[in-house]
Amino acid sequence: MNYFDLTETEAYRKLCAYYKGKPELKKLLTPEAVEKYVAPAGKNISFSYAGKGMTPELVELCQSLADEQECIAKYRDLLAGGIANKGENRAVMHHLCRGTSGLPVSDESAACGKFYAREKEKFFAFSDQIRSGALRGSTGKKFDTVVQIGIGGSGLGPKAVYQGLLGYCRAEKVSPILRAEFISNIDPDEPVSVLSGINPETALFILVTKSGTTLETLTNYAFVEEYLRKNCPAVDVRKQTAVVTASGSPLDDGKQFLASFHIDDSVGGRFSSTSACAGVLISAAFGKDIFSRFLSGAHSSDILALNGKVGENGALMDALLEVIDVNIRNIPVEAVIPYSASLAPFVLHLQQLYMESNGKPARYATCPVIFASVGTDCQHSFFQQLHQGKVEMPVEFIGFKHSQYRTDVQYRGSSSQAKLDANLAAQITAFADGRSSSDINKCIPGNRATSLLFGDRLTPENLGALFAHFENKVMFQGFLWNINSYDQEGVRLGKDLAKEALEFEKNDTPVLKSYYSFF
């Protein structure tokens, strides 16, 4: 395979020439275009990209760029265990956490898939015991709460899965549903806030750190131990703790804790939501069947992402059009707006997924700055600038035909869900068409690009598909930009300096020492 910078490709040069004479979006966005430019993104999730101003010529140029950068070949190589994370000389195997059927795996990566499958069966059996009451807290009480202690991908992704499925599980009368709380921030106010609001005797703690040495996570666990020692001494917190870590890490001790489950270096934190990082929590809180359905949805998107035709591959087309926004249209920012309250934590997960993966050094811009909120709330906060501000900021919308709870009210001739979806459709149309007026304050320029991921309802399968869609989008963008999406050296620098700041007397970085002296 060849590895070229984006700007060295012939397709990039042709795209630059194309955009110099490209027709206005207002003229291109027709009902026929809306119907035509839709690609599958999951078994029941579709990607609409007519709002990007599509033409047959643009689709052909996108195809040429994907082919020239060998996106599908590189994806297949990744699945077969190729060293996709070259900075750390590691394979990237998170796709195999959701299954290997239909994927072009090698003997080596298939063995890795079997390892993940065995771990899944282990935490499924554990979750059955938790939910049935066969496993109880150290004082003999049945668990009704799960507290996940982890930072970054060990906190953001699992929280997004839990909150994304809570409404569905309540509506479908899943029983029991265990309450979930999350401790990630090293700010001591966060663990106090969580611990003071739960019954420690009925709380299962899940400690997640792949290395077993993550300072923030270990500090928070020590905080939990100390807090319970003082406020609930009857609880033996280690006998109520399940650990998710790498085999052989300092925490990999099944005798010290209630249970332990393994992840490995081939699964990065921000890509770990289909592994034990979220699997232990979700299986305990909602049951193994719900997590299995989540994995199934993710796997369906992984299969679709193998399609070499860009018009039939939602993740690849999404990646291509965003690269065009960043590198040809010179737009450095994008908004991701789900019209689903359950996805509020999901957009925070996406910020990490995008910006930690692809905010990397290159001779040109790579990842856009991602900001996000939930519609319709954000229509009354920052949408004013999106519509009339000087700088265009493309928007990726997410929407569903039906609500999770299926409970609604009719008011002034329509339901709440109908009003929600009407607002979403109106925003896409307003961004494209704008409004003419002789009063500059009322003039809306339009010609502002959007895209849309849509489905029938936010189910476990569809949430899994959304997770995988964006993971695969980020992967394809790494291939297009010729960068490593799977390391995070910028994150490590901050961690190293924080450790140096704590060793105040030995600190020989004057500026660091000066700032830390404020505290």
C-alpha cells in the first residue's frame, strides 16, 4: 500500500479545481437530490449528504480520492492485524470486540477476536450473577447501583452508552435496571457528589484503567476507599469492585477484587465502548441481551464500511465530505447536533473521538474543532451565529422518527416528536436556502452545508451503529490525511508536566512552577 499526504494526490488537485466553479448549494439541494444522496450507515441508520451540495461529478471525485488513498485496502489491513498505530507499533483491534463474522481477519486477528469473545462471556456471566442477586455486596445486600471509575474513553464512552440506552430500557420494561454513576474528574468534588448520593452497601464499583497506573483513576479509587472507610466502615469496597484492565497490569489481581476482566493494547480508550470498558457496566445495568444488541449494531456498520463504493458507504462518504470542508473549503470547525436528549453525553464522547484521534501534526489542517449540543435547545443558544455569522460552520445532524419512550402529547395540532423533527428539517432547509431581505439584520445568507444521520428510533442496535459509524469515519479520515489516528502524544505531555508540577521542590520548569504557585 502507498501512504501519501492528502495534498500529494491527483484527486485533491482535481477537487480544488472543481470547487472554484462549484454551483451554489441553494441550486443543488432539490427534492430529487435529497432522495438520491443517501448511503447506509448501519442496518437501520442512513446517512443523508444532499445538504453538502452534491453532483455526480463530486461523487466521482470523492471516489477517486478514496481509491487513491486506498481507504478500503487500509481498513482491510487494519482488520487483519496490520500495524495501524505506527507511533506505538500496535495493531488496532476494537472492531473485533463486536464480532469477526464477515470481516477479512487473519489468523492473528481472529485469535484476538476470540480473546475478546471469551472476555465478553466472562462479564456476561458476571452480570447475570449481579442482576440475579447471586453476587452481593460485602454486607449481603443486592446491588442496585453501578459506579464506574475511569477517565477519558473509560468514562465518556460508557456514560454515552448508558444514557443513550436508559430511556429505551425503561420504555421496554427491562428489569432490573441498575442506576449508573460515573467518577472521572480528579476534582474531589465529583466523587463526593456521587458517593453522598448513593447507598455504598448496594453499589458495585467498576475500576477501569488499561495500564493499571492511570493517576487520575487510581487517585479517585483511593478517594472512594478513604471516604467509605470514614463514612461506611461496614463496606469492604474491594469486595464490591470489578476491575477492567490489561492482563498483567498492577490491578490484574482476581483475589484482591470481586472480579477482573481484560482489555489489551489493541483497543484504544476512545474506541473501547464495545469492549469490557463499557460492557461490564452496560451488561450489569441493563442485561447482556441489551449489550449484545448494541454490539450487533456496531458490527453491521463495520461490515457496511467495507464497501468500496463511496455512495454506498456512509462512514467513508461522511469522512470524505468533512475532509473537503477542512482542506478545500478551509472550514476549521463543525457542529454535531443530535435531536435526541438521550444523546447529550454521546456528543462529548465524539469530541474526544474526533479531536484526540485526528488532531495531529501535518503539513495541512486535519481534524476540525468539534462542538456540540442537543436540539432543539441549541437553536436558542449558538444557532444564531451558525445562520448569520461571518464564518460558515457545517452541521452534522442526528435524528429519529420515533422517541425512545413512545410517550407524547398532542398540542396545537401536532405531537412533541413531530415538532422536534419539524425543527430539524427546518434547520437543514434554512441553512441551505437562507432568506433575502433589504434589511441586513434580517438577511440570512444560506448556502451552508449540513448532513444528517437518521433512523426510526434510538435502539441498542442503532446506538451501536452510531458509535461504529463515527469510529470508522475517524479511521477513514486518518487514512485520507495520512496521519496516525490511534496515539495521543499531546495528551501525554500534559500528564507528564502535571506530575512534574506535583514534585514542586524538584520542578525545574520556571513557568510551570510559577503557575502552580497560584494554588
